[in-house]
Amino acid sequence: MNQKLYVGGLVPLTSVDYPGRLAVVVFLQGCPWRCVYCHNKHLQAILPAESLPWEDILNLLMMRRGFIEAVVFSGGEPLFQSTLAEAMEEVKSMGYLIGLHTGGAYPDRFAKVLPMLDWVGFDVKQAFSKYRTITRIDGSGEKARESLSLLLGSDVDYEVRMTMDSSIAIDDVKEAMAEISQMGVRKVVLQKCRDCEKNEVDHPIFSDKVTLEDISKRFDDFFVRA
Ligand code: SF4
């Protein structure tokens, strides 16, 4: 790889970050959004001095071939770095399945890597017209909608997640779920938000069984994750 990839962290072995497979998670630096509940603020900026050498990660992947089956690129927003596609090609050529966590901030870059992907965890932040209330960036909802549309137009397996920040009204959740079900999303998880100490923050939707039941009818797979 000619250009540098800035890596902010690594989980060398996980059984929960790629469906049904043992995986490595690579956390990339950089994100264009500033979500109100972000727990990865240390990954929002590119900090070369704190970056792990990509060559070390390739060496680890070389040694673990046959044991680890998948590599998940997470962040930050992994597509913030234009060198991601090249890094994915290297990993794919070793025989690994490729996973990506993304909020969809870069539809053009997403379209470029989509043919290499085997699974995507796609974060939906809000009803698309209200994205700014979470990301604090104008136009973020349109980017996310475009990226999600690309994902749904591919045959790449995925899970759509929405984190239930307390600022999101139940009506907004209903609006977001209606929008994505109309787009064709079939798999959705509502995730509980966590505070700075990583304690669960409650959201009224989790005790609103009628609304959860109504939302669940829109999808083939729908569940709540703590
Ligand atoms: S997209 Fe993710 S990494 Fe970026 S600010 Fe939002 S929560 Fe944090």
C-alpha cells in the first residue's frame, strides 16, 4: 500500500462483531460528523502520532489466516480515509471476509468499496431530515440516505442499527423506521445508548411495547440490543 492508513485501535479477536464468524476489528481514525452521543471522540481526528502501523496489522492478519475469518473496519467513519479501498484489497487478497461499520457519510467511496464487502453494519442516526440534530452537520441525512440506498441495491448482507439517544423523540424513531422500511431495509436493531461511564441510558421507546410491536411488523428481523 503506497499511502498511509491511520489506525486508532484494534480488537484482535471477537466473536460478536461479524455475524457467525471470528473477526478482527480495525478502528480507523477520522470522522466528518460530531454525534451528540459519540463514544469514539478520540477517533474523530487523524492523529498520526497515535496511529498503529498498518504493516503490523497486516502481519497479524498473515499469522492468523485460517483461524480468524473476517476483518471488520470500524471507526470513526472508516470511509473518511480515501486509502481504505486499497487496504481492503490487501485484506481481501489474504482470503478474509470484509465487514464495514459506516454511517454512510461518503456515498462515492462507499460505492467504490461495496463490491468488496461481505457484511455492513449501517448506522441510521435519525429520520433523514433531522440528522443534523444528532450529527451536528448539515446535509448528513442526504449522504446517509444515498449510501443506504446503494447498500440496499447491492446483495451485500447487512444490519441497520439506530442508537436511541434521549434527544430522539418516539415520533422521530417511527418516522426513521417508516423511511427505511419504505427504502427496503429488512434487518434493524435499536441499540441502547450509553453515557460517558458506559452505563445504559434509558429511552422511553424501550418500555413502549405497542410502538416496538408496530415497528417490528415493518421488518423481517427486528430486535433491541443493550
Ligand atoms: S459517526 Fe460515529 S464516530 Fe463519527 S461522531 Fe458519530 S458516533 Fe462518533
